[in-house]
Amino acid sequence: MITESFDRELRVLEEALRRLNAEYDGFLYGTIAKPPISTRRHVEEMVRRLNASEDMAAADRYRFATLQGRFFSLTERWDRLQGEKEAGRRPGLYGHFRETAGSPSAAGPNAAAPASVQQERRGLPLPDTAVDPDRELFDRYVAAKKSRGEDVSGYRLEGFLEGLERERRKVRERLGNEDVLFDVTERDGRVRLVARKKPRSGE
């Protein structure tokens, strides 16, 4: 059946994306010498082929859109961290992990990265929505811990989001229901999340 076929292909794509992300982590943090270019091209081809499918059921289409959005989000992250690595810096500890106080034109710490035109140049469609700032925060937090050699195998997005929401409630209780933003920083040799009040419009 067509539905069974797409279910199998989507599971293959999900596993290929997980494997590609692991290969990029190995390259970015020192265990693999070269970026996994051929694996990435293979995943891009899978995304193109599935995106062109017209007889995909609605549930499968939703699963594919989720995987596609995840792929685009990871692609932007890989390219950004690879650029830092090629510039001779520790990936993830510069730019995104450095606090930028007093710069009114700087994007907020949870702001989604600008949409990349790289996928469009490769012939892939851009995602319809911006990267989820909480997912981006999770990626940055895990990347910072990896860069320090910490074991992050037990970290999961769902658990991170639950803990983040608990912290938001605690901070809001102290600040009187003010909106808060979280960022990733290093203090006393440890990777931490820090919270501050979200600036009001015009401040």
C-alpha cells in the first residue's frame, strides 16, 4: 500500500537525519576529520523526492513536514558551527554563547536565525515557519556542553522544554509575571541557562 510505503520511507529519513546529525557532531567536535558531505547530499535527495510526492496521505505529509523543518533547522546550525570551526574557534562558544549586553540592534538571545538562502540555492524549498526559539535554545545548550566534552546522550528536547517551562514560571513569580528570555552562557567553567526580563517595545 502507498501509506505503508511512505511510512517506511519516512522512518528511513528520520534515521538518516539522526545519523547525519551525529556525523556532523563528530566533525564539529573533533572525532571526524571531514564534514559528512556525501551523507548530507543523500538526505537532501530524500527530502527532495518526498517533497515532490503528490499522493502522500495527510498524516504522512504532516510527519514529513516536521522532519523537513527539523532538517532545515539543523542545516543552519551545522553551517553556522562549521563556519566557526573553520575560523579557528570552538564551535558554539562564540557569537551565540557570548552575552551581548548594551547593543540595541542585536537580536534577542532567543531570536530565530534569519532564513537561509542556501537551501533555495540547492533547489530545496524553504520552511514555512521560523525556527522554534526554544528548540534553538536546546540545540545551543547541548552543543555548548558537547564542546566541553560533557556526555549529552541523556538529553531530550521534551524534558528540556518541561524544565524550561518550570523555570519560566519561577522567574515570572519573582518578577511579577514579566516575560523572560533565556540564553546559554558559561559561568565558573559550567554551561548554564540564564534568564532576564524581555525588553518592552521601545526600550
